[in-house]
Amino acid sequence: MVDQSKLDSLARETRLYNIIDMGLTFSAMIRLFQKGSKERLHERILVEGRNVFEAKSEEQFMDIHSRFCDWGIEEILLAEKKRSGRVVKEATEASYGQIAKTFDVAMKVVIYYSHFPSCEKSRELSKWLNAAVDTKMMTMLKKHYPKDLQSWPATVQEVDKTAYKAIQRIVRKFIKDKHNNSIMPVQFDDIYWKALNR
């Protein structure tokens, strides 16, 4: 006799596994990381994603986010850069911005696009998700708020924890000023990625 609840649970876990895999690929950051990093990130996002599903407040979500990023900058290395078969740049640690963007995109795909863990909970969690800001978005935000960040990073690789938090605050300020709080940060990056990459 087939145990339907076990099959349903297996199907749900497999779906989550595949959605995270799509989110990691979608982030475009994976290509920058050392070989084997995708598997390590995938495993960790499965764990932290489940913690996000249980979050009761934005503060809890941000603690989970911060914990993931702190882990990532310690554990994930950028790939060596080679030219003509020789190493021109040794592997270095990924930046906070690169790890955060990876997590932000994966959570967007899991929660906002795929409505995990449920439609009702995903609506609540989507409001807390951060914008997956890229270099073009940072340039645009800098034009609107040149003095809101003492030293604007030029690339995501230059984004440390302090800059990341400041950029997320600026995204929310931009949403308030330009969109009257009618969109969420997770929608900001969808809208402006498309607009800036035409």
C-alpha cells in the first residue's frame, strides 16, 4: 500500500530542492564562485529557507539572512581567474554583497515566485525580502541619493555588510519617494533590472 502522505512530502521536498536550484542559477552569481560552491550554497539555503518559512517577524528574517551571509563570506570562495592557462588572480572570499544577492534571488524565486511555504505565508514573507541589487541599480540609486552612502561601491563585489544594509535602506527610501510605497523591494529589483537592461 502506498503511503500518500510520504509521497506528498517527498514531492514537496523535491519541488523545493528544484526551485532553490533554479534560484541559484537565476542569480548569475554562481559562475563567479569556486567549483563545488553551488552544492554547498544549495544545502545551506535548504536549511535557512526552512528557517525563513518559520520566521514570525522581519527581524527574525533579517537575523537568518545575516547568519547566512556571515557563513557565506567565511565558506565560499571566488573562482581563480585564468588567462592563457595561468592564474592571474588567486581565489578570494566572496563578498557580503555577492552572498547576499545569491540568497536574495534564491528566496525571491522560492517565496515570491513559487509561493513557498504557502500562498498565505509567502505574502507575509515577500514584504520582508530584500532587493537583489546589481551594479546598474546601485548606479541609479547613487544618482538619486548621492550623499546617503558615504562611499558608494562600484560593484556588488565591493559591497560589505554595512554597505549592504545601507543600500537596502536606500531601496526602501526610493520605493517610498518614487512609488509611494506601492511596491515591495523584491518587486523593485524585478522592475529596475528589466528597465536598466533594455
